[in-house]
Amino acid sequence: MKQKLTILIILSLLALTGCNLSGSDKSKELELKEKELALKEKELELSKKSSTDGNSDKAGKSSDAEKAGKSESSSNKAETTKKEEKTNPTIVTAEQVNGTWSKGESWIKIKAIGGGKLNVNFSIFNERTTNAGQAEGVANINGIDATFSPKDFEKCKFTMKFTGGKLIVKQLGTDQDCGFGMGVSADGTYTKK
């Protein structure tokens, strides 16, 4: 009964607000009201589950309106997630990380391999000397931050941050810890070639 009353109220509000709005405002308002409806239906569903009176038949049944609301809610969530990935600066895509990143003569090749993993290959040079260093392995990425420890060098670790079209690398460990030549460090800001 509560559910039908809630749906009727929301539909009435939609009808009333629709009379006073322009076309684009109507669609925005309608979208907001649909989201409100989906949230209220979810709240009703949760309150039903929490206040079960022992009658499993009543608690287990869903009305057609509830099912439609759940379907709309799921599609809205999927659309929101896609929009967030495009605009959210805390998520990077494979397209954004894949490629060769360079700083002077030094470069880092990265390829996303799925499952929150990146293949990473460092080739780092000290431009004032002839010393160099190589490192490779698999990095773990979460959002815009990745961590990487090269094979066979457990004291060495790199943090990588993908932000603003740049790659910021911090080396945790000395040149010797990372198997690099003397005075060689991967620290710095790299740009994609």
C-alpha cells in the first residue's frame, strides 16, 4: 500500500512540475524524479526486508512497478559509471596509460594487461654521466596510482601516478637497490610520446 501511495505521489509531482518547465528542464526533472522513485523503491524494499513479519510470501513478492524501477536503476547506475570513467580524474583507462613515456633520454614503456595490472619496462639514463639502469616487471594499478617492484630487486619500489596527461614517478630505494648504475634514478615527470 505504501508503495502505491509513493508511486502516485511521485507521478503527481512529475505531472505538476512538467506543466511549469521548458523541454530541457522537463527531461532533467523527469530524470531526477525517476532516480528518486528508484531510490524510494529501494528504501521500501529494504524496510520490507528489515521488518519481516514471518510471512515469506508477502516479503518475497515484487510488483511489476518494483521490477521496472530496479531495471531503470541498474541502467542508470551503468550510465553513471561510464560517465564517471570519462570525467573522473581518479580513474585511468588502458588507452591513457599504454605507450612510451619519456623524460630526456629516459623512457618507460607501459602496457595494460587487465586485472589491475600493467607490464612495465624502464630504461633510465643519467644524462650527466654514461650510467644507466633497466627494470621490468608487472605493476599493480588502482585508480591513477600504480606500484611496481622490479624482478630480483626486492628493496626497490616505484610509485607511478597518472595525472593530467603526465606520469609522475617516485623511486623508493637507492640506485644500487634498484640495480641501476651509480647516480641513476627514475624520479621525475614523464610525458607520453
